[in-house]
Amino acid sequence: MSANNRVFPGMTGVYSRGALTATGAETVHDTTVSIHYSIGGKMYIKTAITDGVTPTTDHNTAAAFTGLTGTTTSGQACVFVWGLNSSGDVKVCQGPVVSTDASGNIEDPGLFFPAVKDDIAPFAYMVSKHYGTASTWTFGSSNWNATGFNNTIVNVAQLPDRPV
């Protein structure tokens, strides 16, 4: 086969940092700038998001997100991957739920990314922990500032090999 007949797979990635934020007594999210991204080699732009509606269902399963429970002596954590589809819609995939202690330290070393379909470009991931209080926190439905809950957002061009 000559060099002119090669087929190269298109890249999926993000080329600008959207600076995702999800904070306060609300369930919405924001980005401060437009996000330039590609899916399968096709380029797209998502304008900055102000008070965007946070998804309440997992992009992989179409089911409601699994809530993270907490008690006064333990809790749970997981990773949520934020992505954009070709229409610019925000989609989120939930990873496996693992255990934490009362301080939010992850006891189970199995914290890792969920599967991500090839129809979205991941632009951020969130390590979410709910601990130290007897309640349940649910992504997209519970406020970001819920008692006993915290999240760490990492903006990405592509997902790294494991969450930080």
C-alpha cells in the first residue's frame, strides 16, 4: 500500500482549557472560555457555559447516577468524566464507587476512570468524595456545597492513565 492510501484514525481530544467549575449552593456548572475539541478527527467549538444544567444520568448507561453515601465514620468516592458530544452537549460518565474513611481518605485503591464512549471528547474529570455525614450525595441533583462533600476538578486534553 502506498503512503497515499493509508487510513489514519481521527483523534479525539481537547485543545483549549474550559476551566470547568462546579461550586456553591447549586447543581449547575460553568466554563470560563470556549472549548475547542475534536471527535474522530472532526473539529468542534463549545462556547463558554454559564449555569449549564448538569446531567443527572450517566452517558454510558442512561441510568440515574449512583449516589455517594456517607456516615460519621466512613464514606464513598468516585470519578466523574465530563465530555462534549458533536452537538456540544455536556455528557458525564460515572466511575466505580470506592470507600473512604471519615476524613475522606480513599481506603480502596481501585479509584479509576469509567469507560468513555468514543462519541464524546472528555474535557475534565472530577474526583468526588462524600464522607463524615450520614446522608447521600447524588451527582447532578445534590448541591456542590453539600455537607461532607468535596470535589477536585482536573481539566484535561485527554484522560491520563489514572486519576490524580
